[in-house]
Amino acid sequence: MTTDKRLLGSWGEERAAEYLRRKRWKIVGMNYTTRFGEIDLIAENRNYIAFVEVKMRRNADFAQAREFVTPHKQRRIRLAAESWLEANPTKKQPRFDVMEVYAPDGIATKTPEFVFFENAF
């Protein structure tokens, strides 16, 4: 992955975390990585622990961002989440969410658009 794509992805994850905080979620992890895969954001509220895949795009002209969360990617996220849950037991209901972040001007975008899919897979 190129540095520009990494920077854009990190920027999108930060914006997604800010969005969730405004919705009263607490971010308990970012970029959690195991040999199985990576989880972009781990957030919790009163009832749920959410493993959030963030997909950043400039627009949806080619496809909606969530379409890039393939079954293979979902499997890797599930395995990474199992690893996190083993190390961080909780009574909260786990859930897998997808956050689309659309930023037409890349990191110069003043107000990105968010589409949040709860319980996406």
C-alpha cells in the first residue's frame, strides 16, 4: 500500500472514531492486529462491543465502500475479534459494523460523509 493510501486510510479511521465518539461510543482500540487480520476500530457503548471496519473512498462512483468488505475480509475480522475477546473478556454483545467514509477532497475534505452500518455481517 502506498504512503498516500495509508495516510488517507488513517485519516478516515480518525474521522470515523470522532463520529462514533459524538454518538457516545467509547473507542477502546484502533488498528488491532493479529496474525489473522486487523480491526480498524473497536468501540463500546452500554450494550455492545463493536468491531468496526472503516472503508474510506472519495466517492461511490465505482462502488459503495461497503462492497469491499468481502466474505474473506469478514472472516479475517471475525478471527481477529475472537482473539481480542479472548484477551479482553466482556459481557457486552459483540457486533460487526462497517463505516463508510466519503471524502471527495481526500484529507482536505472539511465535512466527510459517513454511512454507518450496524450489525453489517
